[in-house]
Amino acid sequence: MVTTVEKSVPVVQLAGVCKTFRDFWRRPRVPAVVDLTLEVRPGEVFGLLGPNGSGKSTTIKMLLGLLYPSKGRIAIFGRAPSDVAIKNRIGFLPEESYLYRFLDARETLDYFGRLFRLPPLVRRKRTDMLLEMVGLKHEARRPIGEYSKGMARRIGLAQALINDPEFLILDEPTSGLDPLGTRQIKDLIRELGRHGKTILLSSHMLADVEDVCDRVTILYGGRQRAAGHLAELLSVRDKTQIITDQLSRQTIESIRDLVLRLEHKDVLDVSSPRTSLEEFFISIVEDARRANVATSGAAGAGALAEFLGGGKAGDVIRRLESAADTSINSAAVAATPVRAPDEGPSKQVLEQLSRPRSEPTPASVAPSSDAPATTAAPIEADADVLRQLMGDRTSPKREASS
Amino acid sequence: MSVASVGVLKERPRRVRRALSAVPRAFRAVINLSPLGRTNVGAVALHVVAEGVRMKIALVFLGLLAMIVLALPFSIKGDGSLTGAVQSYLSFSLSFTGFFLGVLTIFLSRSISDELVHRQSFLLFSKPLARWQYIVGKWAGMTIFNFVFLAFSFLCIYGMMHVILRTKPPVEDSYTSGLTPTSKVDIERLAERKALIGDGTEPTQSADRLRLFTDVLTARHSTMFKVPDFTAVAEEEFEQRLREGFYDAATEPVDRAKEIERLKGKHEARWRIIPVFGQRVFEFENILCDRSPGNFIQLRYRAELYDYPPDEIFRSMWVVGDAGKGATQYVMLPRHIVGRFHTIKVPADCVAPDGTLSVLFSNVNPYADPNWFETPEPMFYNTLEITRDGVKCLFTVGSFEGNLLRLFVLMLCKLMFLSAIGVLMTSVFSYPVACLAAFVLYALAGLRSFMHESLEQFDKYDEPVTATMSAFFNAISSGEGGKASESFQTLAAEFISGGLRLIFKVVPDFSYFDGVETLVNGENVSLVWVLQGVGELVVLQTACILGLSILLFYRREVSETSF
């Protein structure tokens, strides 16, 4: 599907949107969303945060035309949500996988593919790729009614991607998934974001949002409470954190003295960082997989489907990226820094290569403005190679946007 | 139980499921080839089929249907004859097929409300699927489902009917041949035809089988006789009664038109009663049959006698054809069992070239006449009544297969209408309510003519509703309990009858479009009738109902939450 992303037009625009649920007698009863105004720009991963009942899902349903706003204006790609044509550019994963229990995974994806009028061959190819990607190819002929919640969730995600959407709406995408699945989903969101997809992520799992989102808005009681870039919202400006290899007690004391002498401030906390339980869990499961321990659940997820920008090109990016990560993270970095550390030239190269457009640039991973000028030439060369490898799939978008 | 046997048990339902999924796959393959397969309507329709063949209730219904269609031929008896067995089989199996698929259609329509309740609609309407495509797709899916299973049932019924023909021996009944081509009027011509017609006095072994092919496995056009016009007689009688002061004692003024109508009815009823030695001429028009030699027409009649003869055989004489109009005249002397429909076969040249046919019926027993028969039979004196459809003229216009095909279309039209009703109900109400409402409408459509007739009793309330209401309130205000109760009853009756009349205007008459009996009687399920069914049930009513469904569903919030 060749589509163009209008750079100037926000993907989502909500202006003063209200939604009040009514009772049987049409009397207004519950204000679910109150005066919500927000904008999601092309290419960004936007987080919709809030506790249960804060209006996240209602907002999403209004975006999809499943509910109508009581007041205000909504536009997706500059058009009304009721416009059926814009749905061709949207992928949606609801908060629960509302799939047909009697269909198997392949039939499910085929059905939803039909609704996008994908030709049979394309449908079959994409179905295979997505099943491979979500790790359910070996269970493709089992009725979804027999699936675990996590497996159904994966099929839910696959159906959301069948049309190679420009705009992906994910409502609680990690609910019901094990930590490994959660990690895979987060990786997928990051990768899709890198391939220029606009993503609206609704969740109350704060860690998930923090890991993948560029910008967030926080809702409570249907009202917007905060909005902005994560880096700005979360930065603690009156504290400084230094991370280094293990230090001796004497060195720590010296630093403490130095800080006291130079800044007249006390060092509040000195500790050794712990690896997270998620990292630990994932390493255990991956060991089991390497040992081919049998399971009826989902297999390890595969690479991003080729039609979504994965495949060979994705592999190249991942290989280069892991090489870059290795060079950057020669020192163990387990604690999450408040601000992303300055990254080496190869990481910057990869970031720029894997991002289809030069903007918007997520603040948390923004290349430093003082990047060495000598890196410019290799960037161009690698970009050409990648474009060739990717079969020039993303080039129309890029050209349209540039 | 061992682990291996558990595995086998788990594997078995999967195999069944796989086998069942072959059905939608076959559908998919067929629909993919059609233009429908490339549309969203086609996608939704296919999904309905896939759902339908996996619904447990659908499997139960289809199993029952298969049992009836496939097992009935081996257990059915009918009246003991081959013809009766085939007629009973066709009647039962076709009626059950229509009924089961009708009920199944209503169950199948639950998919819309299910998708709303189980929220698959969230996914569906986040895709480029317009509301009208969804509604039409659901209806189309149900129609495809019905088409396939109806076609399959019809093929099975047709096949099993041939099994009956091959396995059940014909039973001879000396009275069922029904034709005695013995006549002193045109004995020579009849002698020529004898070989073709068969002789009732010497029944051949295949008479039962022959009757099956001439009376059941055929498509005959039927024409009713023209009832004489008794208007003039009725008017004359009314005037005479008026002159004689017959109505002077009446408490209410006599309505002339109504009274004349009543008197007409009386004369017609009298005309239908034929006493001993009485005669009646039945005139038929538009008998557009092939008059060439070797072709026949049939007279179908039922002898309803006031007093049954001891041997339950009714003997009579029929003179068929009007020689004055250029037709050949035949005399038929049938002997038939009383109270049943019988057919008299007459050479087609008894029909006049202008397509008219005159039949003179004489309530005499020719077999009692010693001039005609050497061994006369006893004479019984019977008065009989010919009902409105008591005598019909039938002539072949097509084949049984064509008739079956047209009946298939007629039944499909009803199922298409029912699918639309199901779609409308489930797109507005939740499943149990929708199901109930659809069933009520299905029952009303089936019983419409009967209900309509029973509504006649409400006709006595001629006063306008406002008058009845004011009478009711006046009675209450003046404290007249008895009058108030009476007015209330009248009011309730008016509301009920008014509501039912309104419903009957909307609901089609399924019994009118029920062609099973027509087919079983070997009568023609005419193309005009089928086209009327298509026009009325599909083009007009189904389209209107689907339009209404789309209208109601168009602005519906599919994720609606009410508190």
C-alpha cells in the first residue's frame, strides 16, 4: 500500500471533545471525557495515560467512530472518524482481543485482510509473515477459542497490522501478556515507530509507556491533567545522577568530600544498581527456548514482518544496532538514566537511518546537536544501502515528507 | 485414561472442525471467483457462512433435517399406494425443510447482536467497512447459507424420491384408476383411445405408477369453473320479499346491498348441492392445452356426499366437451371412493378450439342401468355438494423438475425475507428480544390468512375509536360500571384488531406463497406466482426491511454504554 503522510496535517486532532454517556431515557449520566484537546503528529509514539475509567478507551472509540462525541471536533488525517476511507490507514488493537472464537488464526487474519480488500495473494503472504512475527505460525489452525489470553492478544496485534497501517492505535497492548510478550510488544512498537508509523498507545502500565512513548497526555476523570514530552515531564532538574563502574569505598568518600567542598551539597544515595526482574525473567525463558523445551503457547516472536519494513532490512538494522549498542554499553548500564546518555556516532547513524523522517525527533533519544560533522558522509551512504535492501518500500513516505 | 487416548479425544473434535471448515472453504473458493468475493459485503457474507456451519444449533437442525429427508422414505406409508407414499414424502420433507431453515435463519441472524455484545464490532468498524456493507453482508451471508442448504435438501429429496420409486412396489386399487371409457355416445372414438387411457374395469398393474406420473410428478395448470352469476335472481327475490313485507318485522333497517349479497350466497350454495338425478354444467375458460391426439386434460373433483353408500363408492356420469363448439364429446363413468380427490382423464380434444370446456355432471348411477350393463350394480341415492374448489380442470404445462425448481425459488424468497427480518431485529434489539420478535413475525406470516379471517369477528365494532373512548369516559364519570366495562372491552378489541391489521399490512402471507401442496398435487407452481413472490417478498419487502435496518444502524454507537 503506497500512502503518503501529509507532514503538515496532524494524524489526530481533538478539539474540546466531550463525551457524556446517557441512560436508557437519554438523560446524561456519566461524563467520560471532558473538554479534551490533543494532537498526535505524524511519526510519533503518543501515550494516553490514566487510571481505569479516566476516558482513555472512550477517546479511542471516538477516534474510530465507534462512539460519537457529545461535543467538540475530532479529525483523523484531517477527516471525520465516520469517513470509512480513512480506516484503510488505521490499525487498531482493542483493550481485549475481541476475536471470533470459532475462527482459527489464519481465518481471522484472512477475514480482516478481506475487509481491507487485499488481494488473496497479498493476504496469504501477510498472514504468514504476521503469524511468524507474533510467534503463532505453529498454532495457526487452532480455533482462537482455544488460545490463551496472551496468544489471542498476539493475533489481535497481527490483525491490527494486516493493512500495514500508517496510524496504529493500541489500547492496553500489553494486557494479558507475559513479561516476554510485553517486552516483544514494546520492541515492536519501538521498531514500528522507527519505521515511521504513528502510534497512539493507551495504557495504565506506566513502565510500558515510559519505555516507548515520545509524548504523553495524562487523563483523570475524563480531563487532561498533563501533556508533553516524556523527557520534559519526567526530568528531575534538582538532582544529578552519576553512573560508573563499581567504585571502592575510598573513592566514594572522596567524591562525597569533593561534592561537599565544591557544591556545598551532600550525596544523597550511593548504591549498586540491580538488574530488573523483567530482564532476569526474559533471560530464563530465552535459555529454555534455546534448549527447545516444548510449549503449547506462543513461540518466540519473529522479526518484524517484511511488509511492515522488517525482513532483510530489519535484520540489517538490528545487527547494526546491536553492534552499536555493544560499543555504547561496554559498561553495564542497568539503571535508567533521567536523560539518555550521549551516544556514539554509530548509534546516531542508526537512529537516523532507521527513522524515515528527520522530524519529529523524540526528545529522549535525540541526537546531540554537537554530533561530529564527519559522520555525515557515512550516513548518506548507509541510507542508500538500506533503501535498496528495503526494496525502496519506505522511500515514498520519506520523499513525501522531505 | 492414558495420555495417548486423551490426545486422540482432543484430536477428534479438531478433525470434525477441520471437516466442517471445509464447507466455508468451499464457499470461499466459489465466492472468490465471483465479483461478490472482492467486496466487503462478500467478506462479511462469507464470515456468516463460516459462523453458520460452526453453530452447534445449526448442526442439530441440519442433522434433524438430514434425518427426515434421508430416513423418511424407508418409513413412510401414506395411503399404502406408491402415489400416496411419494406425495406424503414430498409433503413432509419439503415442509420440514422450509420450517427448519426458517428457524435456523432466525438463529443465524443472532450474529449481529452477538458481535455487538461480544464487541467484535469494535474491530469490524475500525476497518474500512461501511455500515450498509455490514448489514447487506449479513443478509447476503444468510441468503447464501440458505441457498446452499436448501439446494442440498432439494437434491436429497429428489434423489430419495427416486429411491422410493425404485424400491416401493405400486399397489393396485381398482377404484383409483377412476376412468371407465364406456359410452354409447362416441364408443368408436373411445375404443381407439382405450389403449391410451386405460380401462378402469380392468386395471393394469401399473395404474398406481401411472397415476403417480400423471397426478403428482408433473406440472399441471389448474382452472376453476365459473360460478354462475346469481345477482339477477337475488335482486328479484329481494324485490319480491320487499313487496311481500318480509322485512317489515326487522328491528334494524335492511341494507339492500348486504341483503342481496347474502341472497346470492344462498343461491350459490343451493346450486352447489346436486340432488339425485340432478345435473350441473361446469364451464371452464382459458384451457390453453395442446389438443392434439395423445394429449389429455384432467378433471379433479371430490365427492362430498351427504349420505355415504354402503360400499363407499360413488358412481356418476360426466359428459365432457361441447360438440356445438367444435369439441369432441366424451362420456365418463367413474367409480370413486367418496370423500377423496379423484382425477378423471379425458382426451384433450374435448376442449373447444376457443379454449372453453363444458362439463355436464349427472348425479346418476349408470352402472345400475340394465340397458348399459349386463350385470347392473345396486342404485344408491346420494345428494352431493361441490365445494368452491370441488371441480378443477387440469392440463400439463411443464415438468415436475421445473416445478421443483420454481418451488425452490419460492421457498428461498421466504427465507430471504426472514433473513432480512432477523437482520432488522438483531441490529436493533439484543439477541433474546430480537429472536423472540423474529419468531413472532415468522409465526404471524405463516398464520396470516387464518388470523386475518379470525379478525372478521372484530368487524362488529363499527364506531370510531373516539366515540368509544368518550362513551367509556362518560360511563366512568357517571359511575355506570357496567357501561364502562363494556366500552372498555370494545376499546380494547378495537386497539387489538387495529394493531393486528397494521401488522398484517406489513407482514407477508407466507401461506399464500406456500407451494408445497401445489407441487404435491402435481399442479403448476407457476412462473407468475414465483415472480410475484420475488417481487413482493424480495424486491419490495426485503429491500424495505434492509433499508430500515441500515437506517437504524447507520448512526448507532456500536460501543454504546447506557447506565
